[in-house]
Amino acid sequence: MNTIETLGPRLLERLPAAVQRPSYDRASLAPGMAHLGVGAFHRCHQAEYTDDLLALQFDRWGIVGINIRPPTLADTLGRQGGLYTRLTRENDHVEARVIGSIVKVVDSQDSPDPALAVLASPDIELVTMTVTEKGYCHIPSTGALDLGHPDIIHDLANPDAPRSVPGILTRALEQRRVTHGRKLTLLSCDNIPTNGVILENVVRAFAERRGDGLADWIAANAAFPSAMVDRIAPAVTQDDLDSVERWFGYRDTAVAVGEPFRQWVIEQKFAGRIPSWDLAGATFVDDVTPFEHLKMRVLNGAQTTLATLGVQAGLEHTFDAVADPLLSVFVRRMLVEETLPTLMPVPGIEPLAYVEQSLGRLKNTAIRHRNHQIATDGSQKIVQRLLNPIRDCLERGTSIGLLSVPVAGWMAYLILASARFGKRWPVSDPYAGRIAAIADETGRDAQALASAILAIDTIFDPGLAANEIFRAAVTSALGELLSDDPMAAVRHSLEQDQVARLKRSKQSAL
Ligand code: CS2
């Protein structure tokens, strides 16, 4: 019988020629950093950059991959000795490569101890993380630690048995302080604005409550650089796993699929040594802010817009939504007219070309990014993707008619998932329950719905929520999105934008 082999160190030498393999001596790779949250994105991004670096300049930078939330890693990556196939796909083109930079995996879903043992170890000089936006337990509108968060309440009462990211990291730093005192760099790779600052805020706020000078020790011995990370790498499907078996003849339970494009801009602010990822194409800069705004407002802003409006137009994936003639005109005009003027100059990047490149990436039909996946946790995403550019437009006195539509799109997405509106689709968002309760109480009146949602000050800054132009634009789009013709919101905002532009050009001609 012909049994299909599973990927693992023994198969490395016998991989088909079409699959690239690590070119360094993996057996002598020692762990030097840990990563929290080993999902598709990490496997397509930081782990690949590290694999590139190890091939160029071998060093002690093996990764220990830790999951504190499902899925478990032992039966997949663990069984494969940390090896996995990374596919990059663009329409019909596939490129396959086995990545070797993860040397060990640790499951810490049931107890924090396995994670703490790694994070507190003197061998670990750096911790990178992709724990999703909500993993930071911060208040989206302010960036402060959410002291009302159930996991934070739990962790402050049980600091030895933490379950939140801030609780686990603070505990690890506390253990480092008493055991060996070595410094640590903590590098957030999530799409939250000023991610390093937010990470530092939540850890410091937690440590201050622990007392005993811990917060001061952390301030002197840990660094929290910010970073902009980019590569589209959707949740892996059974079909992705099967395709490796079909194309290359071996089984891999930890495949990751991404687009060819990747980018990583990291603030130079480290507590000690860090990998020379710049050799592998990452950029070290003094200030990440312009890069971060560009990426979150343009690429992520487009994704959230296409996702929330795409779902309502019955479209499954990003590439379906961007192929829709109305949505494609809408998203380009929104980015060019309203978002771009809010951006600061970005060294080496031409903004219009960046918009075109981003929209081009979203057309890739081999990247099957579901609109529902992107719409997940929208409450944690809209501040940096939509509300911050809206705030900047309002300050400049420029129009926000288009950017307000996806904000209403996020509201409608959660409202339509409520019992009162017939549970149109299942949703996952920390604010889903709150919005469903508002929908149940308020009913169909768009003005009342918008008012109640805009009053959630942990998402909407009160100054923004009080702005009449913003309120009117969101309310009118929400009314249409909840009607039988949801795309009327998109059409009408484009028409109004056209009229306003004509008016402006007539005025400037006078
Ligand atoms: C996506 C991101 O799910 C989402 O929210 O918008 O994961 C996006 O694909 C990445 O930020 C691209 O770098």
C-alpha cells in the first residue's frame, strides 16, 4: 500500500524539487525568541522573515511558538517538528516552501505555566505576538487597559494564574525580574494603532496594580517597539491542506497560505539584541506612524469596507466584493478622495500608487479571504481603519460622506445578526451582545439605533460621536443599509459626493 508521508524533519531531504526547503542547518538552531499566537499570519510573516534571515546569516534565533488560545499546536506543527509548508498564491501561480524557523511549539490553553516557563526563560530575548486586536484587552477608543474586562478582573485577583495577554506578559516579566533580571523586547505584530504603545500601556497598567516597583523595573528593562506588519493570509481551509497533498504528494496539517506581497516596518527601540530582519527585507525606522496609518487606513480600511458592505451585497470573499462594479468604484473613491489627504508623507511610498497596489492585491482570486472573517471583531478594527481618518477629515473640514458608509456597514452587520432582525448571519465580536441588545430595545428606527451605538464611548470618542456631520452621514447610510436595498447607501453616497465635487469645482472656477 502506498502510504502518504507527513511532513517532518525526516522528509526534508526528500521533498519534491518544487518545494523550497531551509538552507541552513536546522539541527543546530537554538531558541532565542518566542511568538504568542501561532496562526496563519505568523506562519506567513514573522516566521518566514526569520527563515530568510537564518538562510542569509545563521544566528541563535529559533522561534518557540506558543498558543494560549485554541487551536492547539502539538498535534499539527508539534508532530511535524515545527515544519510547515508556506504557499504563496496569486491567481494561478503557486510557490511552495517549507519554513524551518519554528523550533518548538508549546500549548498553554489550559494553564499559563507552559507559556510562562518559555517567556521567563533567560534564553528568550524577544517576544513577538499576533494575538488579534482584542487580545490586548484595551479600550479601543483610548488605548487604556480595560479594567472591566473579565479576564483582567480575573488576572488582577489571580496574578499567579493569568489568562489574558497583559496578565501573562506581566507575570513573565515579574518572574524574569526575580530569577535572572535579563532584559526583554516585546514586539506587537497586530493591527492596532501604535501597537507598541498600547502593549506597553496595558502591561504597565497591570504591573502598577501589582506594586513592588514592578512597573519601574519593566520601564527600565523592557522595550515595546511599534511595528507595521502586512501580508494577507486568511484562515487556512481543508482545501489548502488537501492541495499540498495533491500537488506535492505529502501531508501537512499546518499549511499556511499567503499572497506574494509582504512588508514589515519596525520601530528601532529594543531592550537588547534582535534579529537582523532588515537583511530579509524588513525596515527599521525611528517612527512607524506614517507607515502604520497608510497600511491601516488604506489596505485594512479597504478590506473592512469591502467586507461589511460585501456581506450585505451577498458577496463571499474580498475578491468577489472588489470585482463588484459599484463597490470597486466606491472603495477607490473613498480611499483617494477622503482617506489619502489624511495621511502624512511616507518615505519611499507614493500614496496613489499604494492605493492601486492595495486594490490590486485584493483582486487576487487565489486568496480566499472571507468577508465574514474580516468583519469579525469589527469593533476592534474600525477606530484605526475608519474613525481616525474620519476624525482627521473633520479637523481639516473635508468630506466624510464615503468613509461614514462602512462605519454604518459595521453597525448594520451586527444589527442584522440580532434576534430582532432575524439573525441574518452568525457573528463574532466582543460588542455583538451589546449591539443585539440595542437592536432588541430600539427596533427599526435608524436614528435611534445610530444614536445608541454612537453613545458607546469605548469605541466612539465622545467628541466624534457628537459631531453632527458624522451623525447625519452614519444615520442616513444605516437607514439604507437596513432597507430592502442596502446598496442604495453606497449609490447615494457616491451621488452626493459627485454633486459636492461639482459644486467645489464650480466655486474654485469662479
Ligand atoms: C484583515 C487583516 O482580518 C482582517 O482584519 O483585514 O488580517 C489583513 O489581511 C492583514 O492586516 C494584512 O496585512
